[in-house]
Amino acid sequence: MSGLTAALTILWQSFAYRIRMREANNLAVTVSMMVAFALPWGDVLYRTAYALLLNIYVYLINDYCDIQVDLASDKKDQVKTRYMAQHRHAALGALLGLGALLLAGALWHSRLLLLTFAANTVLITVYSAWLKRVPLVDLVLMALAGGSMTMVGLPGQPLGWYLIGLLCLLSAAYEAIQVIRDEPTDREHGVRTTAVLLGARWASWVFRGIMVGAAAYGHLVLGSPVVLGLLLAAPLPLSPRRASRTWDMVRVIGGLVWLGLLLQIFLGDL
């Protein structure tokens, strides 16, 4: 019984940490996309529950792979990290058990959820265990992971996939902010990310280029002038010290643009 208690505690701590860090954004994005495309409410509820468990699953993969790194960082939740380090077998059991539950849920529902589960398992594991420490590749992997997480809410029409493309670009931009925020700590511990390779200043220009590219993609591919609002995020100041504030501002800008896009879809304008 103590092993089960430890597993449940680890699941909760991993997800609660992301909520506190304001990182579990794709859940709201997924649900809002399903509502905009007017999917049946029973299906919306099932996929929402699946997306929630998928979020917990991928965050746990990341935390399990990063136990030693997080123990050495004073910026991480040490209570959570030490608990997982002390209960590694329970953490692995929670990971495998949740993965089995998600696999069963995907097989019962559709090939789309099965593809989503497989893609996220592979992408997040490879990213967390290895490629998050490979400069430039870290941005690409997180772009793919961000898009694959939201596949849970895809409707059966091409426009949904075009939206996933936009979300991939935004995920890369958010990852750029994160690696810039963590650049001093990563450099100190010998972790090579895009920000460590290029320096925080040049990495901030990568972020700006991604935001401009996302605005251009949305206007040209989705045909929506609303997406040009993303250009407001490009000139925001970005450095390790300012990254958290810029993160919040980009989330607000991106959220308003996303809501504008979904309103167009709901009204049949896209």
C-alpha cells in the first residue's frame, strides 16, 4: 500500500509543479479547439480526461529522466525531486501504470489517440533523456512535442492539422524562453542547450524569428489576420532575468490570438 501511496504522490507532485510553473497550457488549448470545432460533448469529455492524463504522463517522463539534474539545481522543487529520488521504483511503477492506462484508452477510442500516445511517448522520452541537451534540436523536439500533445483534440478535417502547425511554432518559441531562463544554471552544470550554445542574447533573436515566422504562417496558411497579433510578442525584452515575465506576456498574447482564431472557426469564417 505504501508503494501505491508513493506512486500517487509522485503523480500529483509532478503535475502540481507544472501548474505552479504555468506550463500545462496545452490542456486548455486542446479543449478549446474541440469546442470550436463543435465535437460531440461526450467525445469532448473523454478526450479532455485523456489529455489530462497524457499531460501527467509526459511530465512524469521528464521528471524521472531529470532526477539527478534537478537534485543539483536550486531552482527546482527539491521536496518533489528528493521524494522521487527516494521512491524511484514507485515513480517507475506510476509511469508504466499510467502508460498502460493511456494505451488502453487510445485503443478503445481511435487510431488518432493511439498515434498521439505513441508520438508523445517517443518524443518526450528522447527529448528528456537526451535531445534536450542538444542545441537547436531541443527547440525542434519541443515544437513537435507541443504539437503532438494537442493532437488529442483534432477534428476530422485538414484545418485542425494546420492549427497543429501553428502550435508547433509557438511551442518552439516557449521552449526558447525556457532555455534562456535556465541558461545560467545550464551553463554552470555543463548542460548544452540552444541558449548555452548561442548565448542568451542571440537565443532571444531565435525566439523573435520564431514569433515572426508563426505570424507569417498563420496569415499565409490559415488565412487569418488575427495571427498577425503574434508580432506584438517579437520585440519583448528577453534575458534570463526577464524570461519569466516575458513568458507570461507571450502567453497572454498567444492566448488572445488563439481565442480569436477559434472564434473565426466557430463562426465559420475559416
